[in-house]
Amino acid sequence: MTSRIAILGAGVMGETLLSAILSSGHPTADLVISEKRDDRAAELRESYGVEVTGNAAAAAGADVVLLVVKPQDVPSLLEEIAGSVRPGATVVSLAAGITIATMTAALPGGVAVVRAMPNTPALVGEGMFGISPGSSVSDEQLAAVVTLLESGGKVVVVDESRQDAVTAVSGSGPAYVFYLAEAMIAGGVEAGLDPGTARTLAAQTLVGAAKLLAESGDSAEELRRRVTSPNGTTHAAITTFDDRGVKDGLVAGVLACAARSAELSGPA
């Protein structure tokens, strides 16, 4: 197991990863997180029993350094820690749009870099991480990063050229699901349900359907077909969706998201 982990950034995602990594069995003594605010630092020490310090001090001596800050803060953070990250360490950015080239240029030689795209369900241990290793990342280093992030959900390894697609499907994907939930709840209310009941029905239906898709091995198309009896109730809904162009709109939205991600990231 990787011996020393530094999490730079104690926001919601940083704390989520801290909690998940600790829950996976990693020793508290081998975890450090950075936080500038004294009150927040005290809260983290009390809640998790970990070392809380500044960015450069946290990065020094770490085997894996997780950058969990806003994208606009990454360049200055990289500059701050460049003199502290040891050769042989792995630096992982979980900030959207930060390329391998950007990290490599800012860090000293001998430091391996990994680009990762998380999503918000990591907050409940069901995150999806798409990661892309730089050319200097060894199999052992990659395996260590995968193991760490799996504490918060599932991990897929993709070429960096596919990171915009990852962003479009899973990075922004939770918003699409919430958008669908909004519509399902609104429809339920209009059909006569109270809002609380409509929310419970929609939320559990989405949880169950997602679990079935993840575990059954069947395609989404096949699972949908099985629920859609000819001229039945589900058929009435799906036909209406098709008539209104819902599927085409969703596909177009995913592609628009990927295109915007590419614009924000710049050259890989």
C-alpha cells in the first residue's frame, strides 16, 4: 500500500476523499491534508485525527499528492509545491480541464502526473473517476492511484484524448440524472402525488434502475425494452419522449458538454 498520501484542498471533495481513504483502512498517520483556515484545520484534526498543514509541507515526502482545488487555483498551487514534491512521487489533479502537459511543465523532472475527472456521487461512496496517466507513470504508481480513488467509487483508465468524453458522460452526468429526476417529480405532482412522495418514488426508481444497469450485464437498450410492453403504459411514455426529441436532445447535450470541455481544457 502507498505509504504517504497528501490531499491538497479541504473542500467538499477533499474531505470526501479523506474520509473514503481512511475508511478503506489507510493509516491515519500516513495521511495529511492542507487547509489555510485555522478553524477549518482544527475541525479536520478533531474529526479525523490527521495532520493538517500548508500545501508545500503536505506535499513534501508524500508518495501521492492529490490536487483537489478549483481549476483556476491549480497553476498557483503547482508553483507553490514544485519545490517540495519529491522525485518519484505521483501528482494527481482532480480539477477539471487541467492537462497532463500543464502539470508536467510546472513540476520538476521525476514526478509522475495523472489527470482525473471525478463526479459528485463520490460524496456517498458511488463516485466515477476517469483517470489518464502521463507517460512517466509506472504500472505500480497507476495501480496505487486506482486503489486510492476506488475508495470513493469506481475507476476507469482512459487515454487523455478521451477526457472530454469522460467529462460529458460522468463528470457532468449527475446533473443529467437530477434533471431527469426533476421532470419525473414534476410529472408525478401533476398526476396527483404530493411532492415528497413523488421525490421518494423518483429517487428510489433511479437508484434501482442504475443498480440494475450496473450489475445485470445487459445493455440499457435491452433493459428498457423489457419494461416497455407494446401499447402499454411505458410505451406511451417512451413514444412521447421520442416524439418530443428527448433522446436526441440528451445526446446533443452530451456532445455539447464534451465540446465545451475541450474548449476549456485547451490542447491535451
